Amino acid sequence: MAGADMIRPSRAWRFGAFSRRPPGPALGRLAVLIGLLLVVAVLSLCAGQHWLSPAEVLRALTGQGRESDALVINLLRLPRVVLALLAGGALGVAGLLLQTLVRNPLASPDLLGVGPGAAAAAVLFLAYGAGVVSPGWLPVAAIAGALACGVAVYALAWKGGVTPLRLVLTGVAVASLASAVTTFVLVRGPANATLSAYVWLTGSVFGATWTDIARLAAWLAPLGIAMALLARHAAIAGLGDELAQGLGQRVEAMRALLLTLAVAMAGAAVSCTGPLAFTGLIAPHLARRLIGHSFGVAAWASAAIGGLLVMVADLSGRVLFAPRDLPAGIFVAALGAAFFVQLMIRARHRAD
Amino acid sequence: MTVTPAPLACQNLHVRYDSVPVLHGLDLTLPPGRITVFVGSNGCGKSTLLKSFARLLAPDQGTVLLNGRDIAQQSSAQVARALSMLPQSATAPEGLTVHDLVRLGRYPHQNWLRQWSREDEAQVDAALHDTGLSALRDRPVDTLSGGQRQRAWIAMTLAQDAPVMLLDEPTTYLDLAHQIEVLDLIDRLNTERGKTVVMVLHDLNLAARYAHHMVALRDGAVVAAGAPAEVMDVTLVKRVFDLDCQIIADPLFGTPLCVPFGKGRRPPASS
């Protein structure tokens, strides 16, 4: 046994005080994933009512192509791609974080009422606020709704601390309440607001502007840095309270911090795109199954797969039903439903 | 073998669990460098006592002393470097490999910059080696057998590199052969690595075989504490488990062996 240990080469990245364990084969898989992401991104830039070749796309991006192409790419297609990547990535990481924290693979940001909360606030805004203030405030209203629901879930679940089970049960209750508000406004609110509310509720990256992206990026940048700093704590939190505490983690404080991070990330994403249901559920699953299970690797992979999912959904919506442009949310939901059923069948077989 | 002077003690310890008083004023000093086993019937407070020593439960009254100082006054990381705790029936996140799990044991020694130092690597390799898991390091924990899985958890707490190890029923759900395997491993960690071990065991006879120091509890109070050969007798078993028995010497180890009488079934008259 000792001999086997000796033969094994030491793998480490060490520079002075800095040290990390390289992810090993997962790194290669991650690289393939990023490659795939780039291919789909380029394809997304090519596709549309007016197809462009990859070479034309490249020329347009570098400012050497036709002016009309550059306009289409820079004003219409590129913002969609970037928004899909950012929002999908944020939802993927938020989903992974929540699944880790509540130790349940079926958890997603919607569990804490992020999606329903954002939706209720957005629909209220569209029905009663749009005439009063600029429609540019819609994302702000949505993120406020998401955060409010997150805080409400946490506060209601508190009983000298928050257990994952109480969190899940309270989350279901608060999400139902938020959905009830949404339905009420759709039924009773002004008729002209209903259609735009429905479009928002489906979730899409249609009509993305660089202003949206700048705002989302400004939100996500500090959250991403915080995530990178806290990744090792999240991995420990995933072991459960007693083990985490035994390893020296301040369990309640860390849970509150990580939950805030997840809600803020998902809320920011959803505020710009509308609820892209299931992204936060599917991306972490695929990431763990295809790329790797250790938290750091899974976090990068969840971000990439989340971005990829939304991008593919948006691309499908544009191409499959051209010249009509269907919201990405429809495809994410359809994909998610199929995936969810498959997940349950798998779990059932394992239980047998 | 070095005897680590890491005394764990409690004074006048009162603990509630879900607002029900469980422990009623316990005074204990656990011998350093030895194996201490808590025994008692279900609900006697032995797990609560272990959790109090691990600071998983805060006392109502009284104090737990770690290295002579009130454990409540020490930082979480400080406590984690002094003692490791393996709770009952821990479950690993799905798909996590043995190596990734054991690596998490290094948490109290790491910071953002230093997450895989030479010391981390050496400790993890040693933990895998000592638990016989070197060859299984890349296997997901959830694909291991019960005994291997328990060894993986022990390896994780071993990588934590704390002089005191607390284990809550480390043999639960294991068949007899695997129970012995895990207890032999714990015994070896005590003799070869000088770990102070404190654990809860259900099986009185295995407790008597492996413990240097036995603490018998009933209704949240200590009935007896000392070497098994000195404290474990017919009276003790009657008081702790409310069970009639005969105590004979274990034919292999000479430690006390409890042979219980049934409540209904009696031995044939000839014996």
C-alpha cells in the first residue's frame, strides 16, 4: 500500500504561499465545455433572419466587415449572446450553491422564491408602475421582488437557526404566495399590461441591450468574486451542519452569507431575462455528472453549462420557428421538464 | 507513541436537547492518549454528551474544558484543530470521491491562499494510507461498501490532524466483521498515532474490549467510570441496562464479557 503511494506523482500548483490542487482530468473536460460554448456562441452570431458566415461574423466583430453586418451583430445578436451567457451562468452557479447548501439535488433558486418573487414584482410593475416611472426600472423592481422573497423565506424559516428542511418548506409557501399575486394581477390588472407581463414571465433574452448587460455585469462581478473567495466554505457547508461545525465552520453565519449570494446572483439574472425556469436546476446536475463533483470544478462547469443552455434555447427559438422569434424560456422549460422526469426515473431505479 | 496532553473534561455539565434536560450535572475527566467509550441504553444521553464535548451543543450550565480552557471561549478553527468529530451516519454529497472527501478534512488548516500545501498533501496521503484506502482514492464515496465508507469518514477526520477524535457510534449499520475492522482501525490510530479517542458504542462487549476507560450513563448521569475490568460487573449492567446477566472473561482478550439472561426465554435447567 505504501508503495502505491510512493509511485503516485504529487500534483499541485504551488507558488510561494499560494497552493491549489489541480482539478486533474476535470480540467480537460472543462476545456472541452468552454470550446463548445464558443462554437455555440459563434453559431448564435451567425444565425438569424439574415445568415452570416463565421468569417463574416469575425470581420464584423473586428470592425472590418459590412456596416450592416456590424450593426446586426453588435446591436442585436451579440447582446443576446452575452446576456444569455451571463444570466445562464449566474443561474447555474446559484443553483449549485443552493443544491449544495440544502443538500438536495432537486433544489433550485426558485426554492427560495427567487423566480416567483421577481415575477410578482415585475408583473405588479408592468400593471401599475410602467406609466408612472420609466420602464427601465423593471429589472430593479424584479430584483427587489426576488430579494424580498429570499429574505422572507429565510426569516420565516428561522427558529434559533435555519435548517434546510424548514427552508424548503417555507420556500414552497412563499413561492405559492408570490405566484398567487402574479395570477391576481394578470386576471384583475389592466388588460394592456397583461401581454407584456406574459412575455416577461416566459423569460427571454430578446431585445437585450448593452445597458442591460452593463448593469447585470456590474451586479455579477462582485458576486462572482465573492463566490471565488467562498468556494471552499461552500464545499464544507455541503457536508451538513454537524460535520461542517466539527471542521470549524461557523455554520449559521456562513449559510446566511452563501444564501444571500445565491439569491442575489439568481435575482440579478432573472431581473434581466424573466424567469428562465429550470436553468438553475439542470445546469448543476449536468455539471456534476459530466465534469466533476468537487465544488470548485462544479461551480465553473455550472456557470458554463447554464450559459450554454440559455444560449441554445435562444438559438433554437430563433432558428426552428423562423421567421418567428420564440422566447428562450419556452425551450428551457421544455428541456427542463424532460430532464426533471428523467431525473426522477433515475432516482426511482436507484431506490429499487 | 506519544501521549498527547489534551485533556477533555466537563464540570457540572447540564445540557438540554430540544428544551428537554438530558444531562444533569456531569463531572468527567477523560484520560489523554486513551480510548474512552460511553455506554448506556438508548436515550441515556451518551450521544448528547459526545456532542457537548464537540461543542455541537451548548451547555445550559457548566463548562466543557478543552486543554484546560472553556471550549465555548475558543474559536471554531482553534477547536477544529484540537478535536475532530465524526457524527453518526454522515452522508457525503453524491459522486464525491474518497480523495476529495478526505481533502475537506484539511479545512481548519487552510485559508484562501493556501488550499493544498505540502502539509495538506502529506496529511491526506497518510490518512488514506492508514485507513487502507489509497487504492480507492478516486472512487466515489457512495459506491463504497459500508465498512469502506466508514473508513473514508475516519480518514477525513484523521486528515484534520487533531489530537482528539470523537466518534458517534462509528459501527452503526455495519456487520460484525466490519465493526471489528473499524474498531481495530481506531485502536491502531490510538496506539500508533497517539490519538485520544472518545466514542459512543452500542455494543457493551465490544466497548469492554476496546475501551481503556468506560463511562456508563443512565438518565443523563454517570453511573460508573473507569477501566472496564474494574467497573463492568453484574450490578452495573443491571443499573445501566436493567438487564440480568453473567459477566465472564472474554476468552481472547480477558476483558469482561456480558452474557445476558433473557426476560422470557430461560436457559435449559441443565446449565
